[in-house]
Amino acid sequence: MSKLVIVESPAKAKTIQKYLGKGYEVTASMGHVRDLPPARLSVDVKKDFAPKYAIIKGKEQFVKDLKKTAAASDKVFLATDPDREGEAISWHLATILNLDLSEANRVTFNEITKTGVKNGMENPHVVDMDLVNAQQARRILDRLVGYKLSPFVSQKIHRGLSAGRVQSVALRMIVDREEEIRAFKPEEYWSLDAKFLTPSTRRVFAAAFYGNEQGKIKIENKEQADAILSQLDGAQYRVKTVKKGTRRKSPAPPFITSTLQQEASRRMGFQARRTMKAAQELYEGVEVEGIGSVGLITYMRTDSLRISEEARAQGNDYIKEHWGEKYLPDKPRYFKSRANAQDGHEAIRPTMPELTPEQAKKSLTADQYKLYNLIWKRFMASLMANCIQNTVRAEIEALPAQEPQEGGHYLFTASGYSIKFDGFTVLYEESTDDAEADGRLPEIKEGDKLKLKEIGGNQHYTEASLIKTLEENGIGRPSTYASIISTITGRDYVKREAKQLHPTELGEAMTKLLREKFPKIVNTKFTASMESSLDKVGEGQEDYIKMLHAFYDDFDVTLQKVKEEMKDVKIKLAEDETDIPCEKCGRMMVVKVGRYGKFLACPGYPECKNTKPLVQETGAFCPRCGGKVIMKKSKRGYPFYGCSNYPDCTFMTWDQPTAETCPKCGKSLFKRRGGLIVCLNEDCGYERKAERKKKGAAESEEKPEAES
């Protein structure tokens, strides 16, 4: 006989089994085993929103086997993830297995290490029904909104749409930002940026136009910029003043879920879903050479900045050993979490600070290594001493070839620093959304003559992060950010251009409808207050049935009223119209959405019932027969390219068509992975390396999402 421990994933089960050893059997539930069936509402609104749960399709045999194993075990421990969702899975398992909910059979592991598993097993507790009810309330809320509102928007716009409680607010944020951009009437703004060379060091540094000796000058148009550049023609430059100082720079705190997602996006181009997949794998456990199966990071769904004193001590020991005592601050540094942060878990940190990314690299996938490297460096840097910088601000005077203009000599300013003590920056510095110059100035002094290397006008703009905005507005929780973005992009409400999110016409139509008819659903403050209420339910401070009534009773009245008001209204989208004529009646066909995706249909239905597949042309031509090359999708959803004359012509390729033609044979060229431009004409064989993009352009593009 043995004790049964139920976790969520096989990787986690394998790691924990190693630490528990004989006398224990560890099995994985593979996530939820019971849920609201998808085919119907499954919530009895008239009976205080009683949920009607059922075993998830495909898991019936697993549950049957699990019941047998549990019945033959001395004790069952529920060890699902340590959050609201994990608590609910444990409750569902306890209900299915007829476990006593008053018995201490729930264990949680903040980290999957020998110490973490030992501490968890030594401190079992009862299933937290407040957390369970918070999860049930969220699940029921999302089901009510989704199943009541989605059919309505599908009827009013087009078939197959869905509206979600949190995704609709996220979509509105993107739409609102796009509308602000369109409505913004920009003042023409110009800056003059110069680069100077110091004759003594031969180093180049940047400086910005300030104005003249009477004060700052704002350059409002190109003509003004050109006039100043003309007056500067032939000028000599010298350093007029140099002001020096000292400043301290503190490290960023260790990661929480949102900051990890933002930094992984900025540094590595990871989308949130890709980041969380790699983080989950690092938490659950990987086989590390010389160590065995071990979880390398603490639980990755958290918004707390707290770290354990044990981890702090281990990190400090490593810092002292590798960089010396001076790289530790005089007093330990403690970071304060946000006011509404849940403090159940530590910040995201390495479980073994002594295990460096380079030591673990051979045992990790590329994504796992990149993320572990980021988490390890950020944590270690957060413990280290401040960086001390010697600051410099120089004023550079332009001495014109002719008489000085009214207002005196033109002036440029340059600000920068040199490192007095590198501190934490020896290891890591936080990146930002804006590209920044190096910021370091060569040694210069008053009176130094400078050589102008280049000068010109520039314009600039920046973009904010959706995850940061969601967090700042209290929308969603750390565990939901990735799925929110995945949902609104996957349903064509939002398109991704480089790293920016922009609404489609469909997304804007959806937001307009909800904003006008269901203002609470897309109100950020209202949604944030709902999240706050869910937190209070989880803390035992609010009754979840009352909370559901407070939301749903008003929502249902609004829905019935809007249905009546819009019973004869149908919203048409310009993006649904095409210039493709119907072969049967001549009308221009429209894009429709069916069970298997988009297709073309005649708008004359039911008089004309003509339909045909929606073809996406690429602009390239088939190297075999000259037909159009169109984009297709495999059964698993991967894009590939084929000839429009199929089945008469069977040409297909995974290589991406380009607008270029072959200089040898005139056929269309294709781009192959690895940076090759190739001609697929079998009698030609032309190929060359693709031109590399400029650094700025390359960095602005998002890397493709890894398939999971």
C-alpha cells in the first residue's frame, strides 16, 4: 500500500516522485478533469447559478482508473498548482474521489525542489473553499457573458463571433488607443541631432540641438530646421561648459508574471504564451545533467515581489564568491509589491541560485535556457549593490564662419555618464520599450575643440505595452494575460504588426457595439472592480452568490432590452466585401465565417446559394505552369503555398513567395528559411542570400511564435 499524490502534469509528477521515493505514487491529472460542458450554458441561473459540472470528454477512463488507485491507497494528497485554478482542480478531484473535505489532504509546492516538496508534504491543509468559490465565480461569470452575449454579437455582425468578459475590455483598450492616434493632430516637431568627434580620444558621441545663448529654440517645421542647418554650415565647435555629478542607479526587482512577459517580449521577441510555456516547464522540472529532475524556478504565476530569506542568503553567497563583498548593498534590499498584489507566492526566482544558466544550458531547450538566463540574472542583480555613475552634461558652442546670428551662438547639449562602480550592471540591466543610446561620453573638458561628424533632422514616437496597461488598470490576473492576448488575436479582432497590436475592422465593430449597448462589459473600472470582488471572495470577505447576482441581474435586463431594440439591425463590415463576382448571378461575393473558417458566399442568398473557398493570392506565379501561387493551410493549420490550377498542377512549397522575379529566367522568386532567395524553376537553380535588414528594422519585428 502507498500514498497517492495527484499533481497536474507528468513532468511535475516525475520530479516529485524522485523526491518522495518509495511509499508514494505520484500521478498527473493533466489539468482539469471536470468542468462546465461546452455544449450548453450548464449554469442554473434560477437556482443561484448552480453549476452543472461533468467529467471532461476523453477523461472518463482516466477518472475510472484514478478512483481504483485512490481506493487502494492509504492516503490521497492533492498537489495541484498553488493558485486559484489549482485549488479548484483539487476540489473537483476531492469531489470525484469522495475525499473528506475537512481532512488535511491538500499540499502545495512553491518550488519543485527537495526542500520545496519536503516543506509542502510536511504542511498539509484542507482545500481552501474560499479560493475554490473565487474560481467558480470567475468560471460562471465568464460562461454567462460568453454564452449569453456571443450569440447576440454573432447575429448582429456575423456568425462565429465571441464576446468575453475580460477579452472585450482588452480589445477596447486597443481600439481606444487606435482612435486616439487617428484623432491626434500632430504638431510638426523636429530635432537636430549631431555627432561629434573628440580629436584627443577619436571617440564619437551624440549631442542634441538646444537653442542659442538666449534660451531654448523649438523647431516647428522642416524649413526652420533647414535654415538653422544653413547657418551652421562651416561652423567650428568647442566645448563651452562641462558639469559633473554623481548618481546611484538601483536594480529592478525580481520578476513577477507581467514583468517577465514584458521583458521576454522586449529582449527576445517572445509572445506571452511562449514565455509562459517555457516558464511552466522550468517550474515543473527538467532533467539537469549531474543533478537529475528538478524545478529550476519558483511558481511563475505571481504578482508578489517577496523572496525567501533562504534564497536571499544563497544568492548573497554566490555574489560574494564570484564578485566579492563590495557587490552586496550595505543593507538587504526589499521591494514593495503593488497594493492589490496577492502575496501567496514569492517573486519568480531560481530555486538554486548557485546553478548558473551556463551550467544548465546543455540540459535545456533554447527557449528554456533564454528564460532561465533572464530570470537568474534579474534575481541575482536585484540582490546586488547600486551602480554608481559619474554624470556629465556638456554644452557645445557652434562658432559660425560668419557673424553670429541674433541671439548669439547656437548651442548643443550632450548628457552621459561614466561608470565609477558597476555594481549590479556587471550582470544585468532592465531593458525599456524605447531604444536608448549607450549614454557614455568620452572624457571632455571645457575649451576642447570638436570635429562635426554628421548632423541632421529626426522625428520620433513610442508605443505602450498592452500587458502593462492591463496590469495598471487591474484587468485580469497574472495567469490570464497570455490567454487574453492569444484570444483577441486568434479571433481576428486584433492584428499583430511587428510587436504592435492594432484592431481590425471586426474588432472595432465589436467594441463599438459593446461600448454603446453594454457599457459596463467594456468599462475598465467596472471590470477591475469585478476582479477585486473575485479577490475578496478568495479571501473569504465576500459571498460569491451575492456577487454573481449583483452582476448578472442587471446584465440580463440590459441584454433583453438591447435584443428588442436591435431585432431588425444587422451590422455590415467593409472588410467582408470583395471584388470577386458571383459566377451565377454577378453580385460581388462577400466573406462569411463557417464551421471550418472563412469562405466566399453570394450576398443574394437565398435566391442564389453559390459559395466557394476563400483564396489568398500571394502575387507570385507558379514556376511550372504560370498559374497564381496561393496560400493554403495544412490540416494542423500550418501555411504553405500551392498552384491555383490544382489538381492539374501539383506544385507546392513551404518557401515564402516574394514580389521579385529571377534575373536568369524571369520566374517568381521564393524566400527559404535560413536567409536564401531561391528560384524554384527546376531548369534554373538561381539562388542568393537575402539582404540583411538594418538593425533598427530587424529589432522592431517580432520573432515567430513557437508551435506548442
